[in-house]
Amino acid sequence: NAGVTQTPKFRILKIGQSMTLQCTQDMNHNYMYWYRQDPGMGLKLIYYSVGAGITDKGEVPNGYNVSRSTTEDFPLRLELAAPSQTSVYFCASSQDRVAFFGQGTRLTVV
Amino acid sequence: GENVEQHPSTLSVQEGDSAVIKCTYSDSASNYFPWYKQELGKGPQLIIDIRSNVGEKKDQRIAVTLNKTAKHFSLHITETQPEDSAVYFCAAIVTGNQFYFGTGTSLTVIP
């Protein structure tokens, strides 16, 4: 089982550029999440989805967008990247209250 | 919503000693409390969990205790080893699959 797969692992963006962080899971989980992790700040929820076609905002959604057209995929879109979006991004999926995380994407906005 | 606080933020112990990490939560309706371990460069992984109808749960050198009255739960690691060095996160779940994470504890086990 691949579990939760995120791409890319690393990315450097210039201010104002846009990009999509990809996330796919092969466990047929209904719930999927995007978190950002800043040093000493723990995991902050950006967006989450309870199933295909349904998404909702988390704690820190500004500057991001998501879509969930299939059960497997939950991409995160950054429009007009800003230095404040420099962070490590984690995608996760869960079923029965057990969450599985991807390896993370380290994003730097310069 | 739920608010989870975690202490300490950093913890150093000698190999073989015990380590304790504590979390408090605010919503008395929370009923599931998992602990995640994050090794350097990796995503968090579930190591142990406890449900609100249980006071303590053990898995080899790891144990978790829950005090529902005081709304706190703790992770205990005995006979620590260098490979226990990582960041540990506690979490609380109220309903469904909405996770509320603590801010993490960076544990260093000194050989």
C-alpha cells in the first residue's frame, strides 16, 4: 500500500506565482485534510473534505483553494504565493478516526 | 471549537530514563485522543490512542493515561532509546474525524 502520496517534496516559488500541491490516497478514505506546519506551531488545518465533492475551510484557509473531484485526490492550490506561505505542507486521510499522513511538501516562497 | 494545549515544547532525557508529555483539552465532548510521532523529514504516524471510556492503555514501552474529569491526557515512554527522539503530537477528536492537534513536543534522548 502506498498510503498517502504527496508531490512535490520540495518547491521554491517566487512571490506571486501559483502552484498546486498534489495529494492522492489509495485507502478509499472519505476524509482528507491539508495541514501546514510552521516551526514550533504544530499542525494548522487549512482545508478538509468529508468526501468527493465536499470541502470545507479549516483554521487558516486564506490564500489557498482545494477541490475533491474523486475519493483519491485532494489537491491544494496556492494562488499568488506570499512569503507567509513558506511552510511544510502535509496531506492526510482518515477513516475510523485514524489519520495517515503523507511525507510532506517543503515550500519556500522567495 | 476544541483547544488542545501540549507541554513541554522540548524535552531532553538520558537514555533509559522515562519521558512524560502532557496535554489538556477544553471540550468535554472530546472522546478520542491519539498520539502521533513525527521523525525528521517525515509525516506524523499514529503510535497509540485512547478512547474516553478507558483510563489507561499500554503498548510495550509506551502508555497513555486519560483523566476525563481534569480534561488531560499524558504520554509516557519508559526506558527511552535514541530512536525515540522525534516530535510528538497529541490530538483530540470531538465528533467525526475532526482532529485538533497540540503544538508538539520535541523529544531528544541523549545516549
